Amino acid sequence: MIGVGNFKAADCSGVGRRSFLKTAAAIPFTLGSSNQVMEAAQAAQKSGKVKSVILLWLWGGPSHIDTFDPKPDAPMEYRGPFGTIPTKTPGMHFTELMPLMASRSDKYTMIRSMVTTSNDHPTAGTIGLTGFNENAGPVQPNFGSIIAKDQVSTEALPSFFYVGRGIPRDLPRRIEGYGGGTLGKAYDPFLVRADEHGEVSIPQLDLLKGITPKRIQDRQRLLQQLDNAERRLESAGIDEWHRTHQSAYGLLADSKARQAFDLTQESEKVRSRYGQTTFGQGCLLARRLAEARVPYIQVNWSEYVETFSPNCDFGWDTHIFNFELLQDRHCPILDRAYSALIDDLSDRGMLDDTLLIAMGEFGRTPKISNRAAREHHKDCYFSIWAGGGIEPGRVIGESDAKAEHPITRPITPLQVGTTIAELCGIGARKRAEMKVLDGGSVIHELI
Amino acid sequence: MSLSKFVFIAVSLGLYGHAEEERITYDGSNKRDPIFIAQGKKLIYCLDEKDDLIRAVSLDLSDPESEPVPLFDDDRSHQTELAYSPDERFVSFSECVSNLTGKLVIRDLGANKDAIIDHSGRGAYRTPVFTVDGKRVIYAFAEKGPMQLWSVDLEGKDKIQLTETEGLTHWPSFTPNGEHMVFANSRENNYEIYIRDIEVGEERRLTENRIMDIRPRVSPDGSKICFVSTRDGNYEIYVMNIDGSDVVRITDNEERDDFPSWHPDGNRIVYVSERDGQKDIFLVDIPKPVKVTVR
């Protein structure tokens, strides 16, 4: 069922999902100058250039020591209450909170030596999504905006999607690096959301009253309605209307594009594998968008970082109830949704040309706080990489005995973005031409 | 053959009868903390009402057509882990009242009045339970690091710290005579279940696994403890004797079974089970040992 604005369009018809698949246009693959970059590019070419990126943005700062980098031999005030379990990767253990992901570690590679430069959520969020501090000058583009500028989505679908409730934020403010930045607002993400039942809505169209599912089949009438709505909104001074809703027009007018949003086309078995949660169904929606060859899909765990605050949607910012919420809520949801997604991508043969990354903006203090929880920790966290030419089943980087700092080469968000770009065929020369990711290097260990 | 020996054999051979179960909810939304009140005629649990709100609801089990209704008018704060006094005049629960700030509510339902508990820190209150005489509330709170158990009277006064130990301490539960308190603590690297003789102060460890044993609850007759363990690969419900012996696995589902609580009759356990990605509440019989002849 598709919810568009203020209604649910359950009866949309059109071309089937398989027929919606298109082969992305071949884009020259520009190589960088270093050997590592050359090797990376060759590896990516060998397995097929990345056609879609799915970033699972674990907003709020997930605890690395309680999930993917446990330290059972650390002192009591560090190690936390959870036991550890082996994974399929030799020598790598997770906490017992992630059993499904542990049993699939041969499908992805774990980086345990991520670092960033800020302990402030919006600032670190911008760094995590753009590679740069928002205060260092003009806000740089989100990694997705860079990909969107280089790669045009097929059909009417936008090239850069946010799947989630809204632009990531904390209570005081939203992040600056959510969208196009220096590339312009034309490369901002297009927001869609799936609720726990898999009903997809497009918040930008909430103002379009009176459009029924029947009318949506009549393209001429739809466009007339939309034009009328645009005039009304422009006269009301909503100047962003035209830009941000052009894509929405296309979605509504193009039945094939709408198919990507219709999770009811999935079997109950597939839908249930992801779990009846907003994040789980968001991951399923991301897979459908990747299948429709949308170049970049960012699935936001939550809109707010705050984990246990009124009107906030349970982010990973576990200043209180860290252990309780990880155990009861966050980890079971992530463990299930990630495992379903990577299984699904693998089963459909999509992992070769789909890059799947999961990470947050920082980790959490390994030393347990006075509130029996953990605070922000920029000096060590994780990212998880799968598909897109990444050699799976490995651990890259290592943290110290208390998970406080990397003892191997630190890996930065700028390197994350550069690696994503490289794997998507945006080599050093093209990045320079686009004036993006300046100074970034590829994480050559990944490839 | 003595009963204890018979039970041992039955457990060793896996000879417990099939556990009959009844499904209570069908909506599949995220749920937690089911408990019975009103002699088992009402079920209280916490439900994800929206993607940003956990709300306590009540389900009238005497009416098959009934729907869950909010327990309280407040629709802005998360409400979890409810416990009722033996006479059900008081209810206590953990509530989120502002950014990263929780509160332990002790509500006099008769007088419609809340007690105020004074702690330093930002309010990481968890797992309240009433003492057997109904005169005090025991709860977990982290004031200076480790999560410890505390006790207050029904007005939130006369605060006493009950535990002073390493690790996190949660889920207190009392035997019906009030002589023993069962709880879980993580000082041995992961959550294990302990029992304390309240008069003497001695503690004894009841479980020993390399992974978690959590949420112990003493049965109404005081003879057994239900709890959750991941010892068999995922979250399942177990029952053991009050001394830790004779552990019986009650559930066997591929997905998560959690948040067990006893039915007042002591023969059944209500719990949240995730099946096909949906979380609903089930009521399961405690299986009886199957009589076998050992030659």
C-alpha cells in the first residue's frame, strides 16, 4: 500500500516489479592516481560498478563496545553486562545482542577503527555524512548528493532518497550536512517513510488534499490537480514547493515509479523477515529502491538522536538506559533488519552492484557513566560494509583493550565518503571537477 | 522414587508435556512488560502506540471483543515496567518525563496522587516491584555508577539502598512470604540470577551461563522462578525451582520470547513472543512432567 499525502493508494496498477528493473547507463569510471585507488577501482569494475548505495544511518551514536567491539576482559567499569558470542569471522566476537548478524559476518566486513572530530550530534552528523565539519566553511554535500549529481536515476525516481521520519536532528537543531550543500538544493534528498506496517508515505505531498487513488490513475487530471496545488502554495509563499516537489509529481504520474514504493508486492514472508518496525520496513523499502536502481538511499534509524525523550523516536543516544534499551529495543531491531536486508540482497544477486554500509556519527564512552550508561565518544566506533566489490568476512582496524582508541590506522568519515564515491565510479579526477571530498582517500583495506 | 528424583529424570530425558498456549493479541506492534491484575481478568502491558511513544494499556480479558485502552490519560511520556501493590490500590512504573530524564511513579489510584522520589542524577529508574506487604517499592536506580536496588515507602520517603555491588542489578522479585528476594546482576561478566535471604543478607547464585539469564519472577506459590535466557541461541522462557534446580525450557520459537510474568493461578506464564517479525502476547501452560517408567 502506498500512502501519498493524506491517503493510501492500495490499488495502483502498473508494470510489475521485475519489469521495472533497468540497467543503469554506463558511466566512465575515472581512476585516481594511487596504486590503491587503481586496485580499488579495478576490483569494483571486476564485480560490476556500484549502481546503488544503501546507507543505514544509525543516528545518535550506537555503542560499539556493547555491540560489535566487545571487550570482555576490560575492567568491570568498562565492559558492560553482556556476554560475547563468536561470529563466522575467525577471531571476531560480538555481544550476545547481535546473534543474527554474528551468523552472517561472512557477508560483510567490519571496521573497528573509525574516528571523528566532534562529540556534538549535529556537527558529527554532518561530518559523518559529508566528511567535513559544518563550521569549516560552506556546508559540503552529503555523500548521497555527490552520487546523485553524478548518476541520474532511471524513470521518475529521484536519485537520492532519505527513508525515515525526517531530517536527522537532535532537540536543539537539525544537521547541516543533510543534503546538497555546495552542490545546491537540487541534490537534497527526497524524503519517504515507511511505517511499521510497511505503509509508505511521502511527507512532501501532505498538502495535496482531495487527490484520490482513482484520480492518480488519470495522469492528466493528476497534473491539473498538482498545478493547482502549486499555484496555491506559491501564492502562499512556499517558495521551495516547485523544486522539492517536481520529483513527487513524477512519482505520482508514473505508475512504474510508484511500484517501487508498494511493499505489498512483497510476500508476507519477505516483509516479516525485516520485522514489523519502521526501521525494518524502511530497510525493505530501501531494497526496493535499490532494485529500481536509485543511486543512493539513506535509511535513517530515527529523526531524533534522543533515545528516551517525549516525542522523540528512539535514537541511539543512550545517555540513560543504554544497556536496557540496547537489549530490549535497538539491537533486536537492527540485528533483524540488517540480517534480512543482507540476505535479501544476496538472494537476489544484488550484492555485487549494491553497496551496503551501516554506521552512526560516533561511538559511546567505553567507561560506564554514573548513570549506568554511556556518553558520546568520537575516538572510536564502527562501520559495516557489504557488497559493491567489498571483500566480506573480515575485520579492518582494531581498538585498544578498552575500546577507547584505535591501535591501527584511524579511518575517517571523509575516507568513507571517498570510498563510496570511488566505488560508484566517481574517481579522483571527477571528484576534483565536482569540487567534492577534497583530500579524501580510499579505504584501500576494504577492497 | 522421590518426587525430586522423578523430576530430575523427566528433565534429563526431556519428558515434559507439550505446553499449550493461547494467543492474546494480534496486532503485531512492539510490546513489553505484560502483567495480570484483577485475578487475571485484566492484562496490563506496554505498547508502541506511535513510533515515538510507549504507552501502558489495559486489556479486559473477560470480554473477547475488547480492545486495549490506555491506562492513563498522559499521552506524552513513555510508560514502562508497571507493577501493582497486592491490593492493587497503588501502581508503580518507570516514566520518561523530559529529555533523557526518567521518573519512578508511585501512584495512589485511590487518591489519584503521585509520590515523589528524591534522587540525584537524571532518573534512570527501572523495574519497580512492591514488597509482599504492599508497604514499600523496590526499584533499580543508577546514582553513582552501577545500577543498584533501592527501597522507598509509598510516599517515596525513607529511601534505603538495598544493594552495593558491582555490575547492574535489576528485576527484583519476592517470594510470597517475603523472606527472599530474587534479582539479576551482571557482576560475573553477564547477567545471572541470584537469591537473597533478606533477614540474613546472604546471596546465592542460581544460574551460571556465559550469556544472559534475566527477568526472574517468583511464582505466586513461591516454589518456582520464571526467567529469560539466551543459553539456547535466542531469547526463550524458562522455569526453575526456587533453589535454581530443575530448569525447564518453556518456549521453543525461532524468534524472541521475552518479558515473562506469572498468571495468578501459577500454572501459566504470559509473555511477548516475536513471530514472523510481529510481537504479540501469548499465555502458555507450564508443562507437567510426563509420567514414565524407569526400569
